[in-house]
Amino acid sequence: MPAPHAQAVPDAPRAASTRVALVVGVVAIVALIAGVGIGLAAVAVSSTANAPHPAASATPAAVNTTGFPSGGTNSGIFTDTCKLVTTQPNDPILMPGMTGQSMQHDFFGNLAPSSTITPAALLGGASNCSTSADSSAYWTPVLYQNGTAIEPSSTLIYWRAPSTSASAVKTMPAGITLIAGNEGAMSPQDAHVVGWTCSAKQQTKLTSLPADCPKDTELRLIATFPNCWDGKNLDGSTQKNVVYATDDACPSSHPVQIPQVVMHVNYPTQSAANLTLSIGPTQQGSILTGHADFMSGWNQTVMDRNVAACIDTQTRCGPVAGAMAMPKGGKQRSS
């Protein structure tokens, strides 16, 4: 399984201040608002993953990629950043409707997480992600040190596919839920599923158990989700709707290769001593039980476009931003 990428740094353009630019800007904003409304109204929870990616004519104009990094085995990628929203003992995938009865989880992205949320309810909701087109909910168990909860400082989400299989990747299906890792693990998990490292510029080795980090860095949890879908089931509660690709190929039981979701969660500590994870509403337990959950609330039209602009073209795009989630470094398909 390919190793996660290094973080990308967002870059926001500035608008000109002339009267002509102001008029054009107002027109553009009106068009953008209309476009967002149409896009959200068109989103359905039924899957679109069996359909081919949008044609080049359906994608927006190319983004200037001058000076942007490219190449590498995992060149098809775009990223999103989401902040901590709340901590609550709920799990809408494994324990839907059982309010207050799950382990404590840190929720990121959608601003209204609960035990009863569904993908359909997330669509168009308020979000603290870098784009309002991503109203998804992401969550992880709470990390404690010496019995005290550590509040995550930042979260980065990758959407990626290796260039060797980019042509086979379909768009992320609308309404899907995914789980990475095993909350009942009794032994160290594969570090390429749930691993720990540090936030150093040159990322330290990924390991199954946390290790001390250098000064001025932070401990980082990396959860890598399965990327082969069975093409039918959206519900991830049994962890059978998706599996991991082997040598960038999907098995016949799960033939649809989808973008792989990777979460990077940073914690403001350099020490790996006395770390535990939540295992109940008030209980803490083994650090071995790391995992992460994803419930899709993406504007499906925007998700389709970003997959076409970045993964189809094997482009290492940067962070998405703005209402329409245009990724830095994206470009149109060449064919």
C-alpha cells in the first residue's frame, strides 16, 4: 500500500480593485451562488460510482499549475482541511440513534454531528472544512495522555489514487460511509492502515505504535481508508462494503476502485508516554484501538469534478477551497 503524502500549503489569490473588476466580480459571485444552489439541489444519495468520470467539457477551466509539485507514484491527489467541531460519545455509523452510548469521539467537518446523522442529512450543511462543498462528518476516538484528553490541533484529509491505476478509479459514491482501523484491536495494526508519525517537514517513519517526536513537532495519527468498493453497499457499519487494493488492483468481490481517503490528525504533544484512547463514554483503553470514520456529505457534482481534475489527470493538486472547492493545481483531462 502506498505511503501517505506530505502536506500541501494553501494559496489564496487576491482580487483587483478597479471598478471594472468590481462589476465583473459581482457578476461572478451571482453566477457562483446560482451554480452552488443548482449543484446542491442536484446531489442525490444514490451512488454514481459506476458511471464514468465527467468528460473534459464538463470540467471547469484549467488552474495554473506553474511551479506546483508533480510526479511520484501517488500523483493523483487533492486535499481538504477540517477543524475539530466537538467531542461527544456518539457513533452514527456503528451505533446510530444510540445517543451518549458510544466511546467518546472527536468530530471534524460538519457542524452538526450527532448519533442520528445520515449522509442525506449532511448535504448542504454548515462545515468548517476548507470548502463548504464538503459537509462530510469525520471522527476519531479521543486521545488521552496521563488521563487528560488532547485536543487535535489540525486535520488534513487526502483524496488520492496511485498513478498506476488512476484510469481505473471511479468517483467517490454519494452517501457512502467508511471505517479505517479496528476499534477492538488486541495487537498492533498495520501502520499503513492506522499508523503514527510526527509532523516534521520530512515526515518521520510511520509506525504501528506512537513514538516520541522531535522538538517543535506534533504527534500525528494517520488513518488510511479502504479503496475498493463492492459497487452496491454504501453502509460501512459491517466494514464489508470496502476492502484495500492489493498492488493497486481491486479483487473481483470489490471491483470498483474509488479515491482513497487518508486522514492526518495532529496532536500537540511530542511524547508517546502514557497514551490511551477512548473505549467507552467514560472509559479509556489501549492505544492499539486506533480507527477513523467517514460519512460522505460532499456536493457530488463537485466531488466528481475534483476526481476528474486531479485523479483522472494524475495531478498532484493542492488544497480545495471556496464554495466550489476548486483545487490548486487542477487541470482538465487531456482526453
